[in-house]
Amino acid sequence: MHAAIITAYDAPPAYGEHPEPVAAGENEMVVDVLAAGLHHLTRAKANGTHYTATGTFPLVPGVDGVVRDPQGRLRYAVLDDTASGTFAERTVIDVRRSVLLPEDADPVRVAAAMNPGMSSWVALRRRVSFPEGRRVLILGATGSAGRMAIQIAKRFGASQVIAVGRDATRLTTLRGLGADQAVTFDDVAVAADVDVVLDFVWGAPAADAMLPLLKSRADRGAPLTWVQIGSIAGATAPIPSAALRAARLRIVGSGIGSVSPADFIAEFPELAAAVTDGTLDVQARPVPLADIARAWDEETGERLVFVP
């Protein structure tokens, strides 16, 4: 079969022949891949910068996708740590880490949306208390995950969502997704009285935003939960000590490990339903898997989805 193949952390993926996958466990099955998204997680695992990277080569990247099982049914599936990912014509899935989809579901749309959507969905469902009426700040709101976080926070009953990003042009589009305000990092203090921060950025931008945000709170004793989800601006953040002393700030992470596989899987059906019924706006662009070398490092506001 054909697949995208990576031979080292610093090597770009190459499209070529690869051995057929083989199912080994009783819950495993070989499936046809219909669509697989190019996520930040996928790139980070492939280049060794994600904490779950295994260093096993050759590597077929791809952490999830929409597949067709041997019975002809459509599924969304997430793969465990494996060197045989979804950027291939076929792969092996554990049926317990998948969810059936309606036959009329758009594979490209689902493959584009589930991973970025799951990041905020799981954070609000599994990592914080989120009763209706909470106010939410989203750092990095112009990316795919941030755009979906706006919609998901509103879906879960947020009374106010403030979107923060660098790209002023993209920020102007976010009100149409439900953002009550959309501002740059320079104006982050306007969001001082939120209850939850969903942080897809981390690094220096997140650290620099903390003190202006905390010092402007009307009541510094009111709890603020900062949920660290992504790290596109840096894996470490120089958090000022005053941020932890001057306000009732709690920093938690949301991701693989801090959320159990069972908890992730439990959220699949409802998110998949929200994606397939069209209630969540998804920006996706299909790309032939044969073009992976060209598209791998492409920066775009759309989520690229490889189609074998």
C-alpha cells in the first residue's frame, strides 16, 4: 500500500510503498483510511517535540481519522502510540477507541474537526467545573482549535467568550462564531473578570498576559482556572511568581495523560454528532496524501486533511 513515511525526527515525510498493516489483538481490525487531519499534535509527535513522541522509525504519522471498517461502516478512530498511523491507505485501529458515524457524514469535515474540537471539549467537560454562565477567555482563538473552542464554550453555556489572538484580520471573523469580544494580546486586560482561560499558546505570550489579566480583576479572590492545552508559542512559560500570589489562580493541564483514554472516548459520540450535524463551523481542505511533502509545513487557517 501507499503511505507517508518519516525516517527521522528531522526528515520530511515521503510518499511511498509501505508494508500492509496487520491486526494482532482481539479488538483490532484493519481499516481503509478515508481522511486524516494534519494536526499540531501529529507534527509534534513526528518531529519529537511532543511529550508522547516515541522515537520509533520508520514512522507513518497520523493520530486519528475517518475510516471504513471491514463491515463497510464509517468510523472515527483515534490511534494509540504507534508507528503505523493514519497517513496511509490502510491502518489498524482498536475498535474500542472508535465511534460509528452516520453514513452521510463528511469524512473530511469529521477528520478536520474532531482533534481540535476535542481539546476544548474535554477541557471543559473533564478538567474544570463548568456550570452555565461561566465567562471564558481563549488565548490563540484564531487557530482551528481556538475557533472551535469559541463555539464549544457557548454550546456548554458560557455567558461570555473573549477571543484573543495576534492576527487582527482573523480576529474580526470570530464574532460570527459566538465571541462576545475579540482582542489582541495587548488588550487582554479587558478579559480580567473571566472564570476560565483556555490557553492554546503558552510560552512567553501566556506568561506576559497573566499579570495584566490578574491585576485588573475586580475581585482577586475570585477563582480563575487557567487550562493549558497547547504550546504553539513555546513548551515552557516564564510564569511570574506574583501571578501565583496576587490572585486566586489555578493552573491545570488538559491532554493525553491528565485526561484518561476512557474519558476521551466517552466524549467522542457527542462531539462527533455536533460535527456531523453541522452545528459546529469547520474549516477544512482536502489534500491528496501523495502531496504530503509539499503540504506538511504549510501554514493555513484551514485544517488540512489528507485523503489517500
